[in-house]
Amino acid sequence: MLSEERNRLLAQVGAGTPMGELLRRYWMPIAGASELDATRVKAVRLFGEDLVLYRDLSGNYGLVDRHCPHRRADLSYGFVEECGLRCNYHGWLFDRDGRTLEQPFEDVASLDGACPEPGRSMHFRDKVRVKAYPVEIKAGLVWAYLGPQPAPLVPNYEPFLWENGFAQIVISEIPCNWFQCQENSIDPVHFEWMHRNWSIRLRGETGPYAPRHLKIAFDEFEWGHTYRRVTEDAGEDDPLWTVGRVCLWPNALFTGSHFEWRVPIDDANTLSVTWHFSRVPNEREPYVQETVPTWHGPIKDALTGKWITSHVMNQDFVAWLGQGEIADRTQEHLGTSDRGVIAIRKRYLDDLDALARGEDPKAVVRDPQVNRRIDLPIVNKHIFIDGLPESAYVNKVNSAVARSYIFQVGQPESVRRAWEDAMGFAREEPAGGVLEILSGTRRA
């Protein structure tokens, strides 16, 4: 268990809090670039700050304070120009660096010598800025950096460089604290119960239950931690033991086919951002994806008002939400399966100490040579790189060649069609739905 003080320390992310300052040292994915193709302006909230993300008419992205510094109008109702975002109240125009480019009446008044206050010059606009944060685009994701300069590099993870694949971005807002979401990233045993056995019961069956975990291990490496497992139906030569899965630092899970980031909105809400890659069959090569689609996954059933339980990540959401807005870790009783949770808590505390000494925390990327490609442990990496023939997908030789999207409910029809066009065959779901797949798969 943790003390109440330590629990607050790890959970709170507002400006000036230790963990908030730590996480601001990293670039965070906050949206899909394709979201701003049609709607150029989007309100976002990050680390307790209300902001506006936009894409101007020149294609440049910006992230600025939601409130105009003139009289605090809501800039999410502003409109983009060739350069920057204009407030719809009095027309003040701001660029992506926060500079004021135009103050329409003030500019005219100063030229006419009609300044409303003594001493105000034609350079009044140079004295007013809106808070702004750097934004970059990588792998179809919009990344933001809210920390001090100099900013590190946006991590260039190996999967972002893979070719011949269909990527998609899925976003959900989860009304609970980010830290209990991230602790799920280092918890192998939950898969046996939450995703397999619970799926069996959700289908109305009472068994047989999934093969049990026999051995688990946790290891730290440069970019995070790995968790490894041996189950009753696999030996120590299985890649889930020899390679494992990745708890990616500081706030993500990486499984090989996809990343899941848990980005703090504030202390009580988390932005779940998933980037998923499907390797196309060899017969479809070369395949070049023009746009990475973004969609928003629901978490609650509109008819029943209950949390959705049909897909992998929706089941995870149920666990996180069930722990409360902020999990009360003073009441927990940790066992041997929780060694990974204990390890990452210690690592965050060590990073807070490093930050207090003026050092970079773990996994901050500053070396361009290192960032040419950041390799991660990946089960079945050869499949993602080299691909497989279409017959492998038909025969379902491996979970890396899944013919359905099992991770979140709500994939739009347009994204399904785009995926089918890329893959060359129709998405397939068994009669029992995704729960049938979950209750029968081991390799996650």
C-alpha cells in the first residue's frame, strides 16, 4: 500500500505539482492529425489547463490558451487564418508561438493617434501574448510539449517507421486518474481474468477457464519496463516469456501491434490515445496509407448507462473506473503478482528525485542519432516487418494477423471500409462477437 501523501504525489498532475512537472518533460499525443481536417479548431484540456488546438489555413498546428488575453473570450470559437487563430470577439489574431499578429481596432487607433490610454503606442500588440505550447505531427498523431525549454525530441519509435500497414487512432475520455490506468500496463495476470475468464462469463458460459499463469517476470530497460509470462499452455520458449510486452515510459502500454497512452486531462480524467497498426498481406504490397483515420470510442452503453464490456480496452476501462476517481492505495493489499506495479511506483519516485536535482527523468530523448529509430521489444516483430501471405490471415495462424478489431467498440463504418480496402478482405467477427475471440485467445 501507499501512504495518503505518496498516493497524492503520484496522482496529482496540475501545474506546480511534482508529478505534473515530471510528465510535462515529455511530449504527449493529444489528438489525431486527421481530426483537424474538417474541424480546424478543437478545445482540449491537458494537465488541468484549458487549451485550444488548431490547424491554420497554411497547415500549421498550434496549441494556445483557451481564453483570449484581451477580454478572456473562448478561442475554441475562434477561426483560423492563413497564419494563426483569430478571436471571434474582437478579431485579435495570434500565431502558433503565442505572438499577437493583429489587434484590428487598436492597430487603426494607434496609426490615427487615437490611443484610448496615454502612453499606448502602435506596438501595443507586441506587449500582449497568449500562452502557447509547441506542437509536432508524427505517425498521424498530434504531439504537444507543455514543459520547459529546451524541449526534447518526439520519440521516433520503430513502429512509426513500418511500411505496408494500415494505422488508426482511437481516442476516449476516461473519468478517472491517469495513474491507475498506467498501472494496468504492468499487470500481466489481469489478462487471464479480466479479458479471458470474464469474457467467458459475459458470454453466459461457466468454463472452461483460461490456462493459468505459472510464472511472471518484470525487467527495466532504457524505454520502460517489460512484463513476461509463462502460462499452462506455453513453455519458456514462448515469445511472451522470451520477449514480453512493454510498459512504455512514462505513460503508455506497447504490445507490438499498438500503443496505448494514458494522457492526464486533470486529476480526475484521462485521455486514452491508441495508435494501432495492421500489417497488410504480402499480396497487397506495396501499400501506402495516405491518411491515418481518427475515431472516438464510446465507454458507456447509451441504453443501459453501464460501462461497455465487449472489447479489450473497454474491459480495462471498467477496471480503472471501478477503482474510483483516484484509487485509494492506502487500502490495497499487494501480492507477488504486483511486483511490476511496485517497481514502476519506485521508478516514478526516483524520477521525481532526479528532476529535483535538475536532471532529465527516464526515457527523455535528446540525441537525434538515438531518435533515428527507437527499437522496442516486440513479439513476432518479423510479421510486422516482413508480412505474411493472405492465407495466414484466412487460417488465423497468429494474433498479429487478426481479422477484426478487438480493442475498442465503435469503429466507424468508414474506417472499417478503409481497413478492408487496405487488407484486401472483409473484417470478420464470429457469431459470438469479440467476446468469443477474447475467451479463446492467449497471446495478448
